[in-house]
Amino acid sequence: MHAQHAAKDKLFGANGLRASNFKMFPGKSRETSAEQVAAQLIASIERIEAGQVEIIEEFED
């Protein structure tokens, strides 16, 4: 449950992103636990914060 609380704080907490409208899509794997999703979410946010991603502002669906 630790990763879930940490992910919640990173997304919605006062010192986090303060997100108000957040959506996730499970992708291919439906056998993923809430802890695994939270851990991946934390890792993604940390990569964004560290500047290790390419920002794409315009894309076609």
C-alpha cells in the first residue's frame, strides 16, 4: 500500500502536482496490481521531474 499512498501524494498532495483531472488507461496487461500501477506512476512522475522525458505538445490520435 506504500506505493499507492506515495503516488496519491505525488499526484494530488500539496507538495505534488496538485492534479485535479487525471486519467489512466491500463494498456495491454489487465493482470496488474494497484501497487504495480502506483510504482510505475511514481517512476514516470520522477522521470518527468528529472527532465528525462521528451515533452510532446501536439500529436494526432
